[in-house]
Amino acid sequence: MTNKAAQLSNQWIREADAILVTASNGFSISEGLNLFANDKKLREVLGDLVDKYHLSNLLRALGYPYPNQLDQWRAFARIIEYYGNNYEESRYMKDIKKIIGNKPYFIWTSNVDAHFTLAGLKNVFEIEGDWLEGVCSSHPDKHGIYQLGEKIHDIYLKDQARTLTEADIPTCDKCGAPLDLNLAGENFEINQKQVHNFEKFITNYQDKKLLVVELGIGPRNQMIKAPSMQLVASNPKNRYITINKGELLISNAIKEQSIGYSSTIDDAFKEFLTGKSYGATTHGPTPKTPAPSKKEMEKQEATLQKFYPNYMADKAFRPGSFPLYLTIDKKHPSYLHTVEYGQSWMYSMGDAAIVHCFTSDGQYYKVRLGLDKKKKEVHGFYAEAGTFIAIESANDTGAGFSQLNTDIPTNSSGEILIPRKDKLLQLFPDQREIIERLTEE
């Protein structure tokens, strides 16, 4: 199977009309940047700040509530200087360029380290921001995005010379407010030019032979993984190669179009580029589960009425997928269920909605979907495959209903999976009332 996978991977790269590279933390780790590690390098980068603030890793250092801006920007500058301004193109990045060749491409990443752009790859969508960018802390939506690479380098030099003062802290040139790093959070401003160019790329190539190459995105990181799998599912000519050692997730809807490498990125890249096996553990492609028969579909439709009590699917919305609009009210909640591909849920209108989530590893949490941040409401969230959810209206605005929407690939079987009530009660005794109320009668 490994030889076949190596040959197919190489063939898919050669035959692709365009390539979409998706990347997350696993790729950063391969390049030597581990945001979660507590090791010698942490002290090498942050120095005295590690003990001063008990910083356990780089992610903690980036988000720590420092008592003063000087130490905050010392931490920022030390991290970004080491991993950003001093970045040297890795062999993995060079291999990505070989894989892309002269084909149209785009990079879609949740990494904030700017390594792709620093390596000269210009077609990049950084969905969680770029730590070489800044935004106004008072008016992030009005005062634009600032390029901070040179400024951060200057802060680093002054920090090392012990001459850094508050006058060196970056400020907005329009209102004088301090700048924040443009990372996912309260003041984050997504780069609209990147968004526009990415959408144009997808529009141009989603109906051709598009190859998605996924690097180090774990099953629980669904911000990029889920929509990219749906993109592959939208066109039988599309292909999907994922690399993530030890944890692979490939939707049933695209099993015939996919190869998974449970290996290092280095080993997988050798096979991509040569078409020869170097011992990487691979999975697929494999036949997907057959679509249900007409009789099974009729039975499934009856089941849908229970779990989506009032729904509408707009199949003309986009090739290969369609949104399902779910309307619930006090008497008609959506009962506990899950689906094969995971789901991104978005609030549309009406009352807020409360989503109860029971994960496969025994965790319970709930999400409040709406628009009121004071009530800790969010506009959307992703329930990964295997998470049983039930949705009920919060009945908090007088609308009398809540409307949500989700996106479904058209060639998925659409099968709804129903939990065993007794097993749920055994695993989640503290949520008995919810389970009793929101399981199938």
C-alpha cells in the first residue's frame, strides 16, 4: 500500500491543475517552532522573562497579561526576532516549492509565524493573523493594519542594550493608542486582501483538478481541515493528501480521493517528490461507505424530522455543497446526534441558541450561538465528527425561534448517528437532565 500511495501522490501532484497547501502547528514544529514546548529553547528565547512570569511555553508568553507594556513587548520582540526576523528557509519549505512547481497555488494556514511569506510564497491566507502585523488597540476596524517587522527588530535591539523605554512602544499614527499584535483575539483584523485573493483562487479552481496538501493539522483543529475536506468533496476530480503522524482524519465522503500519511513531513515529502516508498505509513485511497438505498433514504428523511425539526437545504447555493437552515423553538429542539463529517454551525437570526456538546473522549461543554458578546455568545463554532450535539432555543429576545445554518457536502451520505441513551447517562451523570430531555423518545 505504501508503494501505491507514493506513486499516486506523485501522480496527483503532476496531474493537478492547482495546489492548495494547508498547514497548522504540526508544520511549525517540523520547522523548529513549537509553541507548546517547555524546553531549553524557551529560556534561550525569552531569558529572564520565563522565571519572572512563570512562562511555561511560547503560546503562554504571547498571551500573558503582563503588568506593563515594556515587558509585553520584550516578550513579543524576543520571540518574533528569533523565529521571524531571523527566519531561514527550511528544507520543508524548499520541498513545498518543489511540490508546487509552476502550478497556480495558495497557502491556507493557521500559523502566525509568517514563515510562508518570509520564504517568498506570496499567495497566502493567514486565517489567525501574522505576528509581523499590528492593529490599533482602540480602533482596530478603522485604522488599518501596520507592518511591524522593522519596529520589532528595533525593540529587540534596544531590549538587548537595556535602553528600551515606553516611548519605543508601537502606537497608532492616527489616534496614538498602543498597537496590538494582529493575532486572533478581541482586536484581530483579518487581512481582507488575502481573503479576496483566496476566494478568487477557490472560485477559479474548485471545479478543476485541485490538490489539497495538508501539513500537520490534527483532527481537533477543524478551522481549516473541515472546509478543505468539504472542498474536496465538492468535485470528484479533486484530491486530498494529509500528513499528521499518529492522528489522521479523512471524511468518508472523500476516502476515494484521499491519501493519509501517518509519518513525518520529511518522509512524506520524499515519497511525494520521487514516487518511491521510504517506509512511511499510509492509508488510502479506499472506497467510501455506499450511499443509502431509496428505502434507507426515506427512513433517514423521517429521522431528519426528529433531529432537524424544521429545516431547509438550498442545493443551488454552491457547486458540491449546500447550506442547511435549521429553525428551532421552545417545543421543537434538535435532539442529540452527530454526523460523519463534523459540522460548522453559524447563527442566522432570532433568539440565541444553546448547543450542548458531548465529545467522544468524555467531555461536556455548551456553546451559546448569537450576537451578544456580553452574554458570551459566539457567531459560529465547529462540532467535530463524533461529537454528539443537541440544540435548543434560548428564548431570550421574544422572537420565539432560533435559526442556524450549516454547510453539507452533497456527496456525503448525510447519515445521522444517534447515541445510546444509557451509555450517555453512564458517561455523563452530571448532565442527566439534559440527556433525558434531548434524546430520542
